[in-house]
Amino acid sequence: MDHKQTEEEKKALKAKLKQERKDLRAAKKLERQRLLEEQEDPNPLKLKEWLSLRGIRDEIKEVHWMTPGELAHASAIVLAFTFALGVYFYAADAVIALILKALGMN
């Protein structure tokens, strides 16, 4: 009889642990849903706020405006790449023209 009682106790303990795990999973799921709802913005575009003068002023304050040094550096990079690509395409065109001329397809 003692053996039967321990089996029943084991089954009861097992059922209790199973229920606790189930409750824990449900609680974690609810917590994840709550956190997700907090993170989601119900109106992600916020057009009403953004299209107002106040919203425009706030957005302009958040923009990173380049300093004169940063602007000069970025402009120099653009000009250098423009020049390099211009030379590359000119050279490629000249090579193709030479090949076509050598083949008599000019």
C-alpha cells in the first residue's frame, strides 16, 4: 500500500509540475504580447503630427546638418569619384574604339 501511495504522490507531483510549466508558458506569452504592444506604435506615420508646423520644426531639429568641413569633404569625394569614373569610361571607350578599328569595323 505504501508503494501505491508513492506512485499516486508521484503522479500528483508530476501533474502539478506540468500545470506549473503550462502556467509559466502562458504568463511568458502574455508578457511577450504586452511588450510587443508597448513597442508597436498605433499610428506609425503620425501624419497629423508630422504635417503640422510644430511637427516640421521638431523634425528639422532632429536632422543632422553637415558642418562646412563635412560638406567640403563629402563634395571632394563626389568630385573625385566623378572624375575617376569619367576617366575610366573614356579609357574604356577608347580601347573599344581601337579594337573595332583594328577589326575594320569602324
